[in-house]
Amino acid sequence: MNMDTPVTREKPNLKALTKKELSDYLSDFGLASYRSDQVFQWLYQKGAASFDEMTNLSKDLRAKLNERTEIRKAKEFSRQESKDGTIKFLFQLDDPEEYKVEAVLIPDFYDDGTVNRLTVCVSSQVGCMFGCSFCATGKMGYFRNLTHGEIVDQVQQINDLAEDRFGKKINNIVYMGMGEPLHNYKSVVESAAIISDPLGVDLAQRRITISTVGLTKQIKQLAREEINVNLAISLHAADDEKRNKIMPINESLNLTKLEEAVKFYFRETERPVTYEYLLFDGFNDTTQDAKNLVNIVRWAPSKVNIIMYNNVAGVELKRAREDRLNRFMKTLTNNSVTATVRRSRGDDIDAGCGQLAIREGQERGKSMAK
């Protein structure tokens, strides 16, 4: 079996088609373009799971679509809820392997307890190729990419819950769940386009952030796209020696190559980048590490998210202590770096990405890790 893509079936899955592909496919039915828009809206805004739900289409058309095509959806398999309001979902994909992926709803509350922002963290792959030593998903290895429809399914279903529970739609989406988003470039970019489409989830592109471990070719490709999403770079160490130890990708795509890609990205887009920096106790949290990070920040206009690590069983690296965090932040502040601290959420549940999806006894997928 080819692990890179879902198993194909006799009937085409409409949610595996791009918007243009969907329009072209439905035109073979003799449908006007507005009918294609209606189907698209049913799939990506109303979350239709069957053609019977598409009540503004004729019965004959619905029967014809049902005979020749199908709609496959990721379905919620389980969820965990934290005392801090974080909700972690496990979605089962509609494929013979019954792969599962995770997504997280992270609410931010005002002091009076009412919800302020609702952020969704989505997965883009089953597992991950890049084998970062601190990541539970990296321990799985890589099995396959998600289709754009499977990515949007996560967003749709969590958005429905947000509206039911909090009375408002989600505010932000981050591609920081399972997988390396830019390793699944086509599906990720297409899903972002669908999410921002007025007939889709209708979330502004500036509210969407795509993360990468530093795939330089794809960073440049993203810079050329007519899509105004944000770019976040999972840095986690500010020199090549330390980055090599925890992120195998850095051995082939080191910080010099990353610098060139970041500068190209900013020249093309004039959009700042965000550096994600997990702070590990006694590893990357020294004053010298902070000074190295200051130099990286100066490549292009940017900001830094210091992330307090959710400890993962079997991983030696641990969350930095508060005194080391404070010293690190002081160095950044003294050098005029815009930096925020992102506290761990969901400590009382399996919050580290991949912990719910790893199956006991599961074979390991492809990986760069040695």
C-alpha cells in the first residue's frame, strides 16, 4: 500500500477535490456553476455527510450524485477536556487503516469567565517524517498525508462545537498538530483556501497560521502563493549544534539555509514571521541561547513565542524552570525582541501532540530520525 495518500475507491470522494476540480467534475453532470457552489457550501460550510442533506438540489440530482460519488468525512472518535477549558479531539479517518489524528480547541477566557478567543490546532498528516526528539508524533514516524477535506473536517466539527458551547465561531487556526504542514504542501494550502472561502468556514486568512520545522523550498513556495496566511517556524534551538541534536531536519536544512528562506519570504510578502521556541530546562535556555535567538530574530521582522513544554513520557527534555524562563525573557526584552510566553494548556490530559493517536504495538512509519 502507498502510505503517502489515502486508499482510492471506485467512487470519487468529493471532499478530495479542490474547488476547481469539484466545479469541473460537476460540470460533467451538466450543472451550472452556481450548483457547484451549492455543493461546495454543503460540504465545507454546512458539513453535509450525505447528499440527502443537500435539500436545495433536486432529488434526481442527489440520486445521481449518490450513485456516482461519495462523501467521506473524518469522525470524532473521542475527546478529552481539561480543567482549563482545553478540549482535545481524536478523529478517525474514513480509510481501511482507520488511522486517527488529533486536533485541539484552545479557548482563551476573560476574567469574568466569558470566552475571548477560540483557537483550533489541526493535524495535517498521520504521524510525521521529521522525528524531532521532543515530539510524541515524531515517535510514530510518517504514515500518510491528510487530504484537504480531512483537514477541513477537523475545523468544521470543532467550529460546530464552539458555536454550540460558547455561542461563537472559532477565531484562529494553527497548523501545529500532528505532521509537518509544509511536507503536505498541496493539501494544507488548499485547506487554508477552503477555510477562508466565504462558502467554506469563512475565516480570514490573517487568522490562519501554518507552521514548519524549516522546509526552505516550501517556505519560498508559500511566499509566492496568493494567500495571506501567517508563517510560523518551529525553531526550538538557536544554533546548529543544538538544533541538530533535537531536530534531524537541521542536518540538511541548517540555519544558514533557513535564514536565506526567511529573508526571501519577507521580501516577497512583507509579512513578519513567528518563531516558536520550546524552552527546555538546561538545554536551550541559557543567556547565550537567548543572544543567539536575538540574532535570528534580526533576519526579518518577527516575533517569538516562548512555549512552556508539555512533558512527554519517554522524552528526556523537560520544561524549563521559571527562573531560567525569566532570565531568558529578560535577555530578549533587553534586546528589543517582541516575545510572549505561551503557557502549557491541558496539563491534566494527554496534551502533547500524538499521545492519543499512537496505538499500542503500532509499527513505526517512515522517519528521518536515526
